[in-house]
Amino acid sequence: MKHIFLMALIAGVTFASEHGEAAGVETDIVQRTVNFLIFAGIVYYLIAEPVKAFFIGR
């Protein structure tokens, strides 16, 4: 589980340091959407069961 978090952290730092063009010249909405969907999937995978257990335990 620590390896998944470490890979996501490294990928986030790597892609966050991009050198962009002037504002509005190029849009990368598809890449950002794919990255968000991957991130949302990883977050769901990691916290779905603990959240379900928490609410069942209430």
C-alpha cells in the first residue's frame, strides 16, 4: 500500500513541474481529466472499506 502512495506522490510532483506555454495557448483538459480519474480511483480504492466500516459502526 505504501508503494502505491509513493508512486502517486512521485507522479504528482513530476507532472506538477511542467513548463507551460502562455495562458490559453494549449489546453490539456483530456490529460487532466484522465489524471483526475486515476487519482479518484486510487483514493476510492484506498478509503472505501474504512469509510464503510466507520459508518456501519456508528
